[in-house]
Amino acid sequence: MTPKPDVPQQLAAPGHALDAALAHLDTRRSVPFMRLQEPAPDSATLLRLLASATRVPDHGIREPFRFVTLRGDARRVFGERLAARHREADADASESVIAKDLDRYLHAPLIVVLVAQLGPDPKIPEQERLLSAGCTGFALLQAAQAAGFGGCWLTGWAAYDRGVASMLGLEAHEHVIGFIHLGTPSQDIPGRRRPDPATLLSEWTP
Ligand SMILES: Cc1cc2nc3c(=O)[nH]c(=O)nc-3n(C[C@H](O)[C@H](O)[C@H](O)COP(=O)(O)O)c2cc1C
């Protein structure tokens, strides 16, 4: 299943060498988690993908990121614990909301929890370290798609809850910045409107 490029019409120049060079960037798209099925990258393949995905701009070489995987039955248990935590935090949470907690991690065969390692640093602002960690999420999606897989980056309340963070073994300076759901797309995913860079670009003149 090869996605078609999603570049704005006026920039598409078929046959141009630059288009070929940018093809992986131009075809990246998310695959909804419910459309992801087996197989997912196995452990060795995931390590290979992460070798590419961690090659990000990183001021001061802080490596402010790490990754935690959820596979197999751990996904079900994680969903159950999230649901329990949700009920504990909000006794009025509806059954349909709780059902989403239980269901969300059961579709994609692999979920990579993207963790940013922040906290005080004598030199590099936290924002810069957060951006480096964020780059790895984008790059992991790119790498997975280049390897024939599909994925999507989700957050939701669980990404911002300290109870969930400790359930995942995170320390106080560590933050979940994404749940990257990975697997094989079960169907073609329609493209969507993409930004027109001409409307975003301006030249500063003194
Ligand atoms: C940090 C971050 C968190 C996101 N969280 C969610 C989410 O919780 N739910 C959701 O539907 N999309 C979320 N998205 C958006 C999707 O990952 C995806 O980018 C969007 O559906 C558009 O698809 P595209 O990647 O093909 O452009 C998030 C994106 C980012 C960068």
C-alpha cells in the first residue's frame, strides 16, 4: 500500500529528481489507530527505526528522550489500569468515556510511549529539549512508514496524568509526550488538505 504524495498542486512537478528525493516526506500521513493491524515492527526492527528516529537536532547533545513499548497483553492491562485511574479521578465519567480507555490500546499491535526527559539544565532551555524529543516522534512515524508500516501519534488525558506516568515507570522530570501507535495499515487512508507553504513564507526586509 503506497501512499500518494500529498503536496500542494502548484508544487507537484512529476519526474523531477527533487520530488523523488522528497517522496518519503511528501507521502507521510497518519493511519488511525483502529486501522492498524499486525504485523508491527519486531524488537530488532524497532531498534533500527529508532536509530533513524533519534537522529534529531539536539542542542548540547542532551538526548532528552526515551521510549517505552506496550505490546501484546500489556496493552489490555494498560487500558484497564487507565480506566480504573479515570474512574478514581472522576466518579462521574460516563461508561462510554471509560470504554474508550479500555479500547484505545487494543488495536495497533505496538504502542511506543514517547518520553521527554526535562527538568533543570544549566544551559539548554527546556523548550529546546522538548522540541528535540518531539522531533523523534515525527521521525519515528517517518521511519515506520518508510519501512512499510503505518502509525499515528496520540495523546489524550493519559499523556498528562502523573498517575499514568508513574504507572509507566517515569520519574518526576519525565513526561509522556505521545503514544505512537504502530502496525500495518488495514486499508488505504484518504489524504487530507496540507498547508500551502506559499501562504506561510515571508521574507523579512530591514
Ligand atoms: C503532540 C500531538 C498529539 C496528538 N494527539 C492526538 C490525539 O490525541 N488525538 C487525535 O485524534 N490526534 C492527535 N494528534 C494528531 C494526529 O497524530 C495526526 O497528526 C492528525 O490526525 C493528522 O493526520 P496527519 O498526520 O496525516 O496529518 C496529535 C498530534 C501531535 C503532534
